[in-house]
Amino acid sequence: MKSLIMYISEHNGNTKKIAENMALWLNADILPIKDLPTIELEKYDTICLGSGIYHGKHHVEIFDFVDRTNFKDKKVIIFSTSGTGNKKNNILLNDKLLLKNAKIIGEFTCKGFDTYGLFKWIGGISKGRPNSMDLDRLYSFCEQVAKKNEK
């Protein structure tokens, strides 16, 4: 599987930490989505898309990328970090990708230190996340996706 990880990590580096480890464990290329014009998507069969969660959904640049991209014959992995780590935060992106003919082969989410919006007034939530247990879960997820993709 030739994979590319595209991500946005704006505030605390949570998503970048997940993306970098995912790239290592999936032997994937990695690219912040802002650097998109420098990559040829045609050479990848699997695209991993991730960001922090803002008001219950992925970053707007992820949705903009999905809007202008043809996902026919592409496998997609969705990942996210947020103060709550709620997998429901992936639903909108999942639905949009399905409308673009993507084949979703996995979703990963975990808590991340969150100081966005009102959380900054209380010093943030989910301090210290993602942590080693989150990375262990990510490693297991990557192993499962790689095995499933071999078939």
C-alpha cells in the first residue's frame, strides 16, 4: 500500500504527533495539507486525512481538499484529535468522503490537549494527551489497517 498522510495541526501539535507516528508505522509519506500543491496524489492508493476538531468537525481546509479531489479508487483513513476524543467527530468527514466515492478503510481518534475557545480560560482539557497509551492504540490501529489492506 502506497500511503500519504495529510494533516493540519494548528494549536498544540496533537494531530502532528499522531500523523508523524502513523507515517512511521504505515511507512507512509507525510505532508501538511498546506503544502498540497507539491504532491502528486495519483501515485497513492491510500490517503490518510486528519486534523484537530473545531466545533464538532475537522478543519475547514480538510473539507476544501475533499471538495476538490477525486477519490475514485482511493482508500481513505480518517483521523482526529480533540479534547474529548469522540469518534462521532469523524461522521461529517466520513459522509462527505463517501459522497466522493472514497472507500473508508479505518478511523482513528484520540484525546488531545485542547485550549481552543472557552477551554483556554480553564487552562485547557486533556492535558498530556496524546500520551503513550494513545500511541499504543494508534500502533494497533495501524497494524490492523495494514493487515486488512494486504488482502
